[in-house]
Amino acid sequence: MSRVAPTLEDVARVAGVSRATVSRVVNGTRNVDPELQETVRNAIEQTGYTPNRVARSLVTRRTGTVALVISGAGGGSDVFSDPFFGRVTAGVVDFLRGHGVHPVLMLADSDHARTEVVEFLRQGSADGALLVSTHPADPLPSRLLEAGVPSVLYARPGRPMPIGYVDMDHRAGGRLAADHLVAAGRYNIATISGPMDVLASQDRHAGFRDAMARHGFPYVPTVEGGFTAESGAAAMHRLLTECPDLDAVFAANDLMAQAAVDVLLEHGLRVPEDVAVVGFDDSAPALACRPQLTTIRQPVERMAAQMADLLLADLEKPGQRPKSVIFEPELVVRASA
Amino acid sequence: MSRVAPTLEDVARVAGVSRATVSRVVNGTRNVDPELQETVRNAIEQTGYTPNRVARSLVTRRTGTVALVISGAGGGSDVFSDPFFGRVTAGVVDFLRGHGVHPVLMLADSDHARTEVVEFLRQGSADGALLVSTHPADPLPSRLLEAGVPSVLYARPGRPMPIGYVDMDHRAGGRLAADHLVAAGRYNIATISGPMDVLASQDRHAGFRDAMARHGFPYVPTVEGGFTAESGAAAMHRLLTECPDLDAVFAANDLMAQAAVDVLLEHGLRVPEDVAVVGFDDSAPALACRPQLTTIRQPVERMAAQMADLLLADLEKPGQRPKSVIFEPELVVRASA
DNA sequence: TTGATGTGTGGGAGCGCTCTTACAACGTTG
DNA sequence: CAACGTTGTAAGAGCGCTCCCACACATCAA
């Protein structure tokens, strides 16, 4: 039980060979007499040997772990109540496990926490960072860059910097929503945007407004939300008092869209008969909502996996130019619009 | 940027002292001349030194990380769509970060993956394991125990073993639900249980049935669900055909309860006027549901934090008798019952 | 004075591993 | 038959750190 773990040395002694030979068998196995290999394997079996990862890391300078950093301005422990982060985590974990790499979860919601993250990486506790940073003013990306930590972002950085990222064409997503609502014959269309200090929100909104303008609706009543259900409900209330005769709403994420639907129903309005609602993300609330949400799909899991893929590639052969991948949104038509 | 990181040796040279002294300053700082301390601190500043965690771990035999293992039978990457795991993660992360410990996330949904988890821990890549294992037949707890890995479970193990855990009094939760429905004057009460091969489900159901029997309802129509929305909807349909005149349903989690509410509404039944619904967990769907769910609260975040606390305590002074903590459920009355 | 005790510092071993180097044994070639 | 690869193995340095031990020096009781 609490006996000390056998080392390479122990295995070597049992097998009657040198440490080096055992190491070769354990790893690449290049140029080792097959017979000896067998002997060594038996010795490993017999001693119950397991290589010590830490010792290996010390010399290889690789830990086999990456940091998955959630750098929300919002922060706090309630980030995980947003289905978004669960999806990111799922995508990352799912990809990494096939590559023998493990994610360590970190929250960077304060300056102190951010420093800790940078230190953690600089100390070599992880080989690189997967950064989910929503706020464009977040100093973390540039700090990681400075520290020379291999990193990939989810969402393009606030200002241009040589760092890879995955992102989605949020503008195209906004356009998709506008096109769908207009094509459905709606003409009193309002929108609940995401927080305007988030690039994704800006883009979704810009895309939506552009398309609306092109369709002949230069002005779109807009209320800014905060990506939460509460903010969505509040926004819907305001929209209802400001434009009582609206017949369609585009909400910048599903959480807000669902809340908006609830508010509309409470007001005795039918969805989609009286008011059509389009959400964004295609996450769990879109399906749980009654009626189910017509929404713009963001392939979060695939994007997260891609992000991990980019990081591993950078780790594999460092010094390449940072690569980025942009995903296309997709309209998912359900019942709400 | 890609210059090699400074080591203790470098700092020592700059400060004109020995490696050992610098180490003392960096760590416990016991018995070092204040003046020298200052010199060393300056040297650290000047060199931009950061201790190498891996090297430290090699000698201390501590990594400062723990594994957070989700050992679902269900498994797959969709575990994170269940709000439960997000809450566990939030609770764990929130507690650990205050202690300089970082969780590495692992999924153990196959035998292969389980072996990998055990190896990972045996290799000393993490100091201990936080195991969220729902299936009582899960071999992981005993395998970790055998391997001598400090571990704490979420939920009591399938068969008794010397391992700490946190859990909730699920029977009491079931009773709370029954009491509430009976007190509300319902007398055609059915239930959608969780998967019966999960102890928590068994207990919730047993508690519910016991209380019902004590209230004079020895027979309770029951359909087994799978803790997912789909299974909840299917179960509600069956219940509706088997007992068309039911006036209350207790669902073993909120996800199923929400789905049940949807099905009831689709059938033209009013909630709670015609049918009262009680859920379990008090997670996000309980609030998103219309009407909002009356439910039994499981303090997942607190339980997860407690689990982490128990593990750290075990790591701190090993060899103590494993401790466990049981939490009490709480009835949360909202609109659905 | 002498020993006992305590404090601050340096030297050096050693954690378990990988990887370079050296070397032995064996062909193969001109 | 000397010169030269080729292949398989051992030896040993070294990754960056902690911690034990030795030692110099100061302090204090006997």
C-alpha cells in the first residue's frame, strides 16, 4: 500500500540490465534486443512499476497538462451555471483525452487570480494555456504572450496580437437572424443585445443591424442585456413598454431568449404567433424552452476542440506563426420563429 | 522571451549566497538574517526568478493538484450538459483556489479511461482524487483505494469501504416532497424516479414511498426515469396514460420535473392547479421552468467544497480515519406545487 | 574557562528520469 | 586482414529543487 513506488533502478536490477535500457523499453523502444525487451517487460510487471511523471517532466520540460483558463470579467463561481462554459469544457476534455493531455481548470476573475495563472504557467506547471476570455480589455492574453506561454484563445483578442484563436463569424450569425425574421414577414423587429463591451456581442449586433438596414429597416429598437436570464427578462420588459407593437425579437443568446419568451407569454402574447423569438448559441435552454427556440448555432464544442488542437500543434512544433480558425454559424429553425 | 528561466542557482550567484539560503527565503523563511533576506529578494526581483514547480514536486512528492474525476456510467462528453456537474466543478474550483490547489479534470467513462485515471494518480501527477461517481458498481473507488491514492467521493460508495465521502440525506429529501404534496391536499400522487441503479435514486424513492405510506398511501405509481429531460418527458407520458387522474408528481430531479411540466401543459393540464409538480436539486432548470419549480434543494456547491476540504485534510495529515459528511435537504416552495 | 545550547549559512546528496556519450561486439568492405 | 560502419548496451551527467548535515559563530549557565 504505502510501500515506496518502484523506480527505473529497481526494474533494472530485477531485469539485470541498466536503467537506460529499461527507459528505452518504457518509451520509444528503439534498438533493444527483443529478448531483452521481454525480460524488461516481465520485470516491470513483476515490480508493478509505473514511471514517475514528475521526474520525467523535470527533464523533458513537458507536463502533459494544459491550463483551461476562464477569464470572465463576470467571474465568480457562477460561471459554470452558464451552459457555455460547460460546453467549452466538454469540447476541450473530449479532444485532449485522446492525446494523453489533461486540462487543469483555472478561474481568472481577479487581478490576483490572473497573476496566479501567469505564475502557474511560468513555473512550468502546464505546457500551455487555453484561454476563454470574453472581455476585450482582459490583460491576460498579452501577459501570457509576454511570459512566452504558448496560448490559444477562444474569441479574437481585444487588440491585434500574435496569438492564435478560434472564433465564430458572429456578424454572419446576426445576419442570419435578421434574414430569417424578415423572410418570415416580421416588420416590427427589436433586439436584445449582449453586453456591448464584449466583441462577440458587438459583432452579432452589427451583423444583425446591417442586414436589417439592407432589408429596409434602418432603425432597430435595441436593449442591452448581460447574457443572463435576469437581464434578458428585464430587457424584454423594457422593449415591451418602448415598442408595444413589436412582432419579433432577436436575443443575443439563448438564456436571454428563453427569458424573453417567458416574459412575452406572461404578457399574454403568443410565441411565435404574436411575437417571433430568435436566440443565439443553440445550447440547452434552446431545447428546454417552450416553444423550442429557433436559434443561431454556435458549435462551441467543436470550437473548443479546435482550440485545443491548435495549442497541441503549437506545443508540438513551436515557433510557427499563430493560427486561427473561424467557424460559420448556422440557423436552426424550431418553433419560436 | 525564450531565454531559459533563471534557477535558484542564478539567484544565489547574484545575491552572493548559497542555493539553500535562497530556497529558505522563497519558502518558509525560517532563520535567515533579515538583511540577507532583503538581498535575496532583490536578486529574485532582478532575475525574474520563479520557482520550478516540477522540480519542487519531485522532491516534496506533492504537486499541488488534485484530480476531479467524473466517473459517470453514462459518460461521454455530454455530462457537462447536466447542470449537476457544472455545480460540482464550481464548488470544487471555488474551494481549492483559496488553497493554492488546482483541479485537473478527468472523465472516467470507460475501463480504459479508468485505468488511465489510476495510472495518472499512481504516477504522482496529482496528490489525490475527488471522485464524482454515481454508479454503485463503479470499480474506481476500490481501485483507487487499492492503489493507495487519497480519495474522497461524492456520494457514498456502493459497498462499504474505508473511504471518505460527502452525501445528502436523500431519503429525507424524498420525505420532504411527500409531506409537502400530502399537506397540499393531493391524493393521486405519482412519481418519476431516477435510475434505480443509482443509490441516490433508490434513497429518494424509498424516502418518498415511506412517507407516502405513513400518510396512508401505500401504493405510489412509479415510472423510472434516467435523470435526463427526454426520460422525464417519456415517463410523464406513461404516467398520464396509466393514471389519467393524477394530481401530483414528484420527479427525482429538476431536469425531469421540468420536462414533466412541459408534457402536462401540452396535455392541457394546469400546473399546479390540476397537477402539482415537485422536483429535486434546485438547479438552474428549477428557476427557468414556468411555473418555477417547487423542489428539494441539494447544496451541491457546498457539498463539493466539503469534499475538497476533506481531501485536503487527508493530504495534510494522512492516515486518519476517513471522514464523511452528510448534508440535509431543504424544501424550496415555488409555484409548481 | 568549559561545555551546552542555539542561530545562521553553505555544502552536498539525492528525488526519478532522459539523453548523450562511450564502448563492446559484430559484421562488411576494399 | 586492417579499416570501418552498425547495433545494442552501460555509464554518467544533469534537470531544479529540498533538506539533512556540518560548521562557524554567538550566547549563556556551571
